[in-house]
Amino acid sequence: CSEYAVCNLIRNCMNSEVSVIRLMTEVILPAIPQIQKHFDEGKIGRIEEQLMKNIMSKSIQVVNLHKQNLENEKNVIVIAADSQSILEAEAASATYHSQGWNTFFLGDMSSSIDVLFDLELTKLLSKIWKDKQGLMIVAVFSKAEEGLKFFSESFYSVKGKNDNNLHLILAGKVGKKVKMKSDLQTEKFEDIIQWSQTKFENI
């Protein structure tokens, strides 16, 4: 429960120019389910669980605050479809940022699952991607299929016929019989970042 020790460790890694993807996949992301495991086993209470989650969030922000040269044509909107996916979404946002992406992190959008979301997404895109230059990716993280399905349907109601550089990533587990549209659907963090970079290089 030492915020200073955790953030200092991440800061030292960043100053040593460690691969951010490795830092996320080998250190930060594996630690997130351990917090839940400790809580489920009764080793920590609700207060300690929340403290640890907040420390994880702050350690991710250490990565996010590291200075990067951002590229105007690399844009990504990161959404958590539920409160359980916030830390994974934050980790993705920080990793995108470290790779030079202009990142727009929306956080937990479960309260916005309603009929107005597609209109609000259209409005947001018109502000942050008004000239439609380069690539725009919407990455949705969710522990539940329902959240992924809602944001998939909303995304494709917004995407126009000429929006060839507007793409959707669904990050979460989907059953084999469940059909929902996306450009990429995966649970693998590395695949999300790699696919995005490859898509940018091919525009």
C-alpha cells in the first residue's frame, strides 16, 4: 500500500527507457487482478482494495505524464464500458500516449449507455477530429458483452461511408456465438497496440 514506492518504481523504469508495452503487460496489468484476488480471499477489505486500485491508477499516470512527441495523425479515444475495466483502459491510454498517439481518455462511460450516446460521440469527433486527417480509433474496454455490444452499435451508427480511417477496437471477451461488429476484437493488450500502429502505418 505504498504509493511512493510504486510510483517511484514506475518512474525509474520510465527513466531507464523501458518498453512501455512490456511494463504494462508484465508488471502493471498482471497486478490488477491480484488486487481483486486478495479481496475475494479476504486478505484485504474494501478500503484497502480501493486504495490499491487508486495506487495502480496513479502509477499508470506516471507513464501518461512522461513527455512524448505526439503525432497529429495518430488519434485514439479510449472508453471503459464498466467500472471494472477502468484500470485496463487507463493502461491502454498511457501506452498509446507513450507511442505518440493523441489520446482522449473518457473513463467509465457506463452511465452514458443511452440513446444519446451516438449523438454525443458525433459531436466529440467533430471537435477533436474535425478535419478527419490521419487515423482515429475508438477502443472500448469491457468485462461484459453487453457493454461491448452497445458501443459497437453506437459506433457504427455514427461512422459514415467515407470514414475509412475511423476504426473500432473491442477489448474484452466475447462468446463464440455472439456476433458484434468491430475492426478488431481481442483480449490481448499487445495485439491492440500493435494492430493500431500497423493500421496507422498503412493509411
